[in-house]
Amino acid sequence: MSANRLPVLLSIVASGVACLLMAGVARGATINVSPGANLNSAYQSARPGDEIVLAPGGYGSQSIAKDGGKPAGSRPVVFRMRGATFSSVESRANDVEYVGPTVDANFAFYAGRNVVLRGARAQKPYIIGPTLSGPSGDTIDNILIARGDFGPHSSCGGGFQIN
């Protein structure tokens, strides 16, 4: 090998190693929870980029609060909820994604920034929150609700309610 090619080869190898190391850092931990677990506790203990995987079964009513220790705009904490059922869910968390929950009543957002609800089954998703930031800094901003199955709801036949 020529002397000119060696630095280029070393540079390519170093870049590849750096990419592999960064890929390992970019992936968060997996936190497994069992039916009946407190999802707020799981969210509060999770780091940005972690995935919380729920075992199939019943989880009752849940409320997930904002975690001031997670910087705004950080990688989302992802809840994998396929096969998990709930009486109701209230979310005030930032930078979070909920995937596949089945909720007997409503999935309600009272606050949260950068939130995704994907593949949910519920009577309806409610967005009920402050429109301006108060002293706590809680607002609703950038909520995506995708590929859900909502209804029926006795008052209006299903759909969304945004207050």
C-alpha cells in the first residue's frame, strides 16, 4: 500500500468506529413493565431516547407528568403499548411517544410539547390544556395523533375534542 493511501484508510476506519460508537450512544435503554405498573414512575426514571415496553394486560387509569429533568426538545421517550389496555390516560409529558394503547375511555393531553400518539384505540383523544405558558412552563405544542381508531363517544359519535 502506498504511503498516500494509509492516512486515507486510517481516516475511513476512524470515521467508521466513531459512527459505531455514536450509534451505540444514540440508542436508549429498554425498560420493561408489567400490567398494573405506574407509567409515570417509569417515565420519570427513563432517560431521553429510552423505550418503555408494556407487557400485554391491564394498567387501569394512568397519568404521566412532565419531567423537568428532561431538557425540552430531547429525544423522545417511547412507550410501546401494544396489547396494553387502560381505563383512561392523561398526559402532561414532553418529548414522548405513545404507540398502540387501547383505552376504554379517553386519552387526554393536558400539557406537553413534541408528543406523538400513534395507533391508539380510544373513545376519543382530548386536547385540553393551556394555550399560553404559565408559571410552570406547561403548554401544549406539536402534538401528532396518527393512525388511530376513535369512537364511538355518546356525545358526538367519536372523533376529537379540543378545548
